[in-house]
Amino acid sequence: MSTGITKEQVREIARLAKLEFEDKELPVFADELENIVEMVEKLEQVNTKNVPGTYHGIVLDSVMREDKAEEGTDRDELFSNVKETEEGFIKVPAMIDNGEAGA
């Protein structure tokens, strides 16, 4: 079952992921996405009804430790190298553009 991913679909997926591709790269990514979709379709056909879930590659017994409070580092010492603070917090430049520039 082929999905026939188009260059336009790749362009839209790239836009949503905030990626930029040159036009000559679109067919390559369309083929790659097609291969991924085909592999997922094959995996969906595998009967996993009685297969227990694998949550970790290594069997772990109890990884819990006693939850006890410990004295932390002095706030003034922690803030000694901070360039800018605001209302008791470290102020940093914005990392995400909520205006969705370029959308």
C-alpha cells in the first residue's frame, strides 16, 4: 500500500517542523518519508497481542531511593554569577517565537 507522498506534503511537513529545504531536496525527502510510512504499515501487520511491553532494555529491580530532604545551596551563592534576575528568577532571552514568524 503506497501513500505517494508529494513534494507539497513534504514542504508542508517541513514548514510545520520549522525546517527549510531547497526544491531539489524535496523529492529525496518525499522518498524517505514514503519508506518510513511503508515500514510503519508493515509493522502494523505484526501480531503483538500476546507480546509483553518492553519499557527498558535492562531489567531493573527497585530503583527507588528513600526520599529525604537535604539542605540545598545558598540562593545568594547560586545567583552570584547571574547577569540578570527578575522577581527572584534568572532572566534569560526568549527561546521560542510565539508569534509563529514566517507562518
